[in-house]
Amino acid sequence: MLLKIVWKNIWAKKLNSFLCILLMMFGISIISLLINIGNQLQDKFSKNISGIDMVVGAKGSPLQLILSGVYQIDAPTGNIPMSELQSLQMNSLVKQVLPLSMGDNYQGFRIVGTIHPYLKHFEADYAEGVGFKTNMEVVIGSTVAKKLKLKLNDSFASSHGLEKEGEAHGDKKYKVVGILKTNNSVIDNLILCNLNSIWEIHDHENAETHEGEVHEEKQDITCALVKFRSPMGLMTIPRLINQNTQMQAALPAIEINRLFELMGIGIDAFKALAIAIMLISGISVFVTLYNALKERKYEMALMLSMGGKRLVLFLMLMLEGLILSISGFVLGIILSRLGLWLASRMLDQNFNFDLQQNMLQKEEIYLLIAALLVGIFAALIPSLGIYKINISKTLAND
Amino acid sequence: MLQTNTLKFSYQNKQVFSFPDIHCKSEETLLILGNSGTGKTTFLNLLALLLNPSDGVLTINNTDTTMLNEKSKTDFRAKNVGIVFQKPYFVNALNVSENLVLANFLGNFPMDKLKAEDLAINLGFDHLMSKKVQELSGGEQQRVCIARALMNNPKVILADEPTSALDDENCQKVADLLEKQSKSIGAALIIVTHDHRLKTRFSNQITL
């Protein structure tokens, strides 16, 4: 019966209740969306970064170098000669150097020339086939295989540049020799081959366009991922490279922190906005209940005169506030999942990057508690009014 | 059934009301008359246990109510006293039928829909049971209030100016219904009023 009264009262004030729920819903969904996207970005970013201590490449923006070299999302800074890496490889503090060479794509997926240890670094597993051995053989990531419907022994021609619309290298064709299992890292979106394949294609181009010129053997790479043997390497080598060579060294950990700090400002602004919306929702619950109590003073006095306990009526009003904020929370979470799905589709189309639909995150439980607190505080003051009602006076005076 | 003895009440501003001793048996009707300002409503609120007397004794159903604490008073009122207020108050979000069983619910009785139906038929508003209370006319609302006061089979029914807002025809009807229904459940009926139309209707009266 009590629940019925609560429900009917909410229903009797459809517009007011709708407004409360709407505000709460938007506040919750914005915060929840930010939490989810933030967490997943951080997750993906830190997974791809793990184990890589330093990236070397052509001079330019260090952040750009990291984004292009580690995450394969920005344009590369330029090329460096392979020979420059020799001395680095000799250094006793360096454990491993993974050279990467890019510049071509197939249907928007990057073709990256590298060496086998790069695959080992990500602990990549073959779903089918084997690793690349000779020139023009490629291993493709799971997303590439799925999206482009490529199978073993399929062949394709790459095009120049990192965007879909590049000049095609029509005469040389790549052949798929291996397909990787889903790895949840950047290699899902890559087409991998040996370094020679990349050089061969571009040498060939050069030979064609500059016919008759003396061809100089030049082996350039785009960047290299470096792992150190000890933290000592981190202390000394980046400075050495930046001061003494034509290359630059960038530290992923530092650059990514910087990136998140930059994004953090935007995220904080959004969060502040969302919290403001939630507070307004609280105020709207407060005003709704406060007015309701004023209008329903007679009802309350009547119920008290018929034997209703003040505590019961107090809880009844509190419940009204709580139901409004809880339904706002539930709808907000649903809306945020919907937004996540949309964002995931958009990111997938533009960046080959998708977001997972998660169960309730830890932060969202805190959000539920916050929503409940807003509901409780907004309902508390009006509900306490129950204890101030003088039955005989209220019912006798008009 | 209901009996008072030197009942007194004083407001904060030290205006003291002394009320005559009254006494009303089961199935009897007592009319309490008085002009405005004579403390009619105060007296009714005292009888309804909504106010506490400063002096005197009020006995209902053989219980000295002045000895009860606040909580037991609320329970006692829910069980023994049915009140028909001057204005028809309702819980507006609920329909007519729900407003009737609300009396059961708040008085801690099982909700008795059949009893509500019966009363509605007796009082002639059974076709309005699923309507919102605001959609009813004044006379209809007053009848629903009477039905609600009867829902818990109280020992005493108190009516505060039940007819003041009604025309002559409805006034007679409501008075008849009150008397008949109170008798049918064996309750004492006390009407507080200044309505002269009722003076000729009930012989047992007292003037403040």
C-alpha cells in the first residue's frame, strides 16, 4: 500500500518526476561514459606500452613519435638510417632493439616492416600459417583478417602512405603466410612483413622514377622500440641519443603521462559539468518534494489522524526521493552503455579501435552511492517536515 | 461508550475552555451545538484525541484515554474513533476505493475491499470506486468520508460540521446516512455543528 502511494504520487507529478530523473540520468551517464572510456583508453595504452622503455626515431615531437611508433595512430616523424641503430645495439645497457619501418598501407591498415622479435614482444600466437620468411610475405593481425576477409595465400598490392587513398604499388604483391590470434594490442590492426619487403618496394619505385641515376643502397627505417637491461639505461641513453645523434629518443611512460594530463583537463571539465547536472537534479528532487509536502500537508495530517506513524510517512517521502534518483541512475547507466556502443562504432570506423561493453565498474558503484546520497539529502529536509505537522491545527484551519 | 468529566483545554495564550460533561451510549446520537468561537472544533479534537486536555477525564470504550501515551493514543484512535472532518480530505493520488482501504492499512487492519464495496453500495457511490477523489462532487466526497470513518468499525464516530457545505436535500441524506450507518455497526455518533437544519433532526443535543 505504501509503495502504491509512493508510486502514484510520482506518477501524479509526471513532469516533475521526469525532470528529476532526466537530470540525474544525464549526470550519471556523462560521468559513467567518461569513466569507461578513460579506463579503457588507459588500459589499451598501458598494455601496448608494457616492456618498451624507449623509442628512437627522427627528430620531431616526442609524443608524435610515441603515438606513431608504439600505437600506430599518428603519422611518423620521418626516417632514420638503419646504420644509426648499430651503435645502440652494441650498448651493453640495451637488451633489445626492434626496428619498425612503415609508410604503406592496405585498405587503411598499416604495413609495418619489422623483425620476428617484435611479434614475440607482444606474445603473438598464430591462428593459422607461419611467420614471414622471405620478402613480400606478410603476417596479418586478427582485426585485419576479419575486416578485410583475408585468408592464407591471398595476395594484395599495397598503396603508398598511411591513408586508404594512396598511390598504389601495383606491380609488387604481398602474400599472406600467417594470421595471428586476437592479441588485444596494436598488432591486431597491423600487417607485418620483414624490413626488406618495404625497402624493396620503395627502391623499385625510386629506380622507376629516377631511371638512369646511380642507385644508392639506402636502408631507412621509421623508428625503433628499445628495451633496456637495467634502469641505468633509462638514465643515460636517452640523453646521449638526443645530444649526440640525428635521432631523438622518447620515453613512452613520460609522453603518455603527458598525454593523459592534457586529456585530463578536458575530462575534469566534463566531470565538473556532470556533477553540476547531478546536483541540479538533487535540487529538483528537493523542490519537487518540498512543494509536494506543502500541498500534501493535509494528506499527511489526515494519514496521521487515521493512525499513520510519523516514521512510516517520513520513510514514504524519503522513498519517493530515492526512487527518483535510483531510476535516474539505472537509466543513466543504460544511456552510457548506449553511448559507449556508439563511440565504439565510431572509433572502430576511424581508428580501428573498439571499446568493450563492461559490467558495472568500481567507480560506477561509487556513482550509485553518490546518486543515493543526492537523493537522500534532497528528500531529507522536506521529509523531516512530517515531524512538524500539527494534526489538529492543519485539519481545522483552511 | 463515550463520557467526559470536567474536560478543560487551554491554548498557549491562556484562553481556557471548559466543556460540559457529555455522555453518549452505543447507537445513540448526540448533537453538540454552538456558534463560532465557542470551541466546538477544539472540543471535537479533544474527543478525537488529536489534542490533549489540560484537565478532566475522557473515557471511550471503558478506557481512560488521558492515561494513554502518544503512541498508544494513535493506535487507540485508529481502532476506536472514526472521524468525519469538516472538509473532505483525501490522499489525492489514490482513487476512491484505495482511499477507503487506506483507513484499514493505517489502522493496522487487514485491507478489506469487500467492506469498502458494501459501504459504497449502502452510501450510493459504488459506481465511483475507481474514480479519482478530485473528480467527485462535494456531496459525493462527503459520503466517501463517512464510509472511510466506518471502515474500521469504530466505537465512536465524530463528525465535524458534516453538512455545512451541503444543500438541504444532501444535508438530510447525509444526516440519515450517518445515523443509519453508525447504528448498523453499533457506534455512538457525535455531531458537532452550528447547522440549524440538524437541530430539528436529532433530539439529543447539548449547547456549548
